[in-house]
Amino acid sequence: MLNQKDLIKKVKNYNKFLNPETLSKAYKFAVNAHKNQKRDSGDPYLSHPVAVADILSDLKLDSATIATGLLHDTIEDTKATYKAVEKEFGKEVADLVDGVTKISELEGKVIENSKAENIRKLILATSKDIRVLLVKIADRLHNMRTLNSITDENRRKRIAKETMEIYAPLSDRMGMNHIRDELEDLSFQKLNPEARNLVVERLSINKDNRENTFKEISKNFTKILKKNGVKAKIVGREKTPFSIWRKMQTKRVSLEQLTDIIGFRVIVQDIQTCYKVLGIFHSNWSTIPGRFKDYISTPK
Ligand code: MN
């Protein structure tokens, strides 16, 4: 668990003008509010809001949002009130915490029988300030990462289903692709473990091979780009078991027929360089007819 000092240091790293006062106060407030609570895992409850704040600081969010991460369960689960939070942290933070609490209350009431799309709309409408939704997504991500410590199997399933139908699509809409992928794959693990194991097993067969291919291709790309005077950052990404599974289902293909289990991103300074790199790549390799998309001229 991140201690107060390290959390503040982490936020200071990307926010030089940070006044540590709010964060340090919020940390202490959370310590105090949750002091007699434990999570299902037996861990002190505090570990949860701290982990949420940690996730939010990975996203380099402002200090009101990080503070909200620390405080997000204090109105719902402890005796702290809106007034108390407002008095200590001001209206901005109190409203954010209140917004997160409202969404959590909503979950308990409507989710069972409502259509996922309606709930997503309701959550969006409730998060008038988009930071509310960011905290809620970070909250859900940590709950999913620790899902196995929840003792009630039905509750675990319900949370996983809700994540797949509601929070993964919301993260997608927010452009948080990494978090969407992780939420989906964690839910998949709970909702269809047999299918996931199958994909993982099949992937593991070629793993060494893939890793070598990956390094070789990266090296090759860097060499070719350098020769053409292009400065670029090359990032690889591997599909998650869930996204592989989904693609196999929707396209009705086998794992062997999937062409994009690994992919590369070549990140450059501007649009012009992007097209230049495209030209370089097309003169070295052929495109697959019908599979080439240009999201600059026709955005998604
Ligand atoms: Mn929470």
C-alpha cells in the first residue's frame, strides 16, 4: 500500500504546483474514517481507497480527483457526512465524493433488472463532472483486481457481469483503452473461465516464439525508420485473451486465423510524419486488401 508520503511524491512528479496539504489531509481523513473496517480479504479497508488514488495518479489526474479517490467511500460506508467533507475539503471535492457515492447507491438499486444501456446513460447523467466517472472506474478496477477475495460467489458473478456490461463500455467511451482491456479480461475470467483458459493455453504454446518475433520486428522497424530519418517511438501491444475470444466469436474464425494477436504502434510527432512512415512501410511490405484503414482522413 502506498503511504502518504509516496503518494504525494508520485503526484508531485507530474504536478509541480501541487499543494500537498489537501492530499495529506485526505489521506488522514481516510485513515480515520475507515480505521475499524476490513475488506473481505481481511486487509485493512484503507488499502482500497489508497489503491484507487494510486490508479488515478497513474492517469496523472488533478489533486481534487486524487483526494476524491481517497475519500470516495467515506460518505457511503462510514459516518462521515457531505457536510464534514465539505468543511474539510471544500465544495469541489465534496461534490465529487457525493457524485461517486450516488453512482454506488444506484448500483445497489437498479442494476438487477435494468438494461445495461439505460444504466450506462444514468451513470453518465449522474456524473455531471467527468472526474466522478474517472474515480468510479478506478474504484471498479481495483475491486475487479481483488475480486477473488470476495467470499460470496453470486456477488462476485454479479460484479463481473456489471463490469463487462457497464464499466468496460464506459471506459471505452472515455478512451481509456488499457483500463477497458483489463476490466474486460478480469470479468471474462470470472464469467467464462473455461473459454479463457482455452485461449490462454493456446497462446502459451507460441509464447517464446512470439516474444522473439516481437523483438526482431521492433528492431527491424527502428532500423528502417532511422535510415529514413524518422524519429519514432515503437510500442507493441498484445491482445488480451478476452479480445481474442470476442474476435473469434464475432468473426467466426479460429485462433490461427487471427492476424493481429500482436500489433505495433509507431508514434511520431505529427500527421505529416505519420503519412511518411506509412509510405515507408508500404514500400517495404504489402497491405492486405480491404484491411487498411486511415483514421486520420476518416476518423472512427
Ligand atoms: Mn470503493
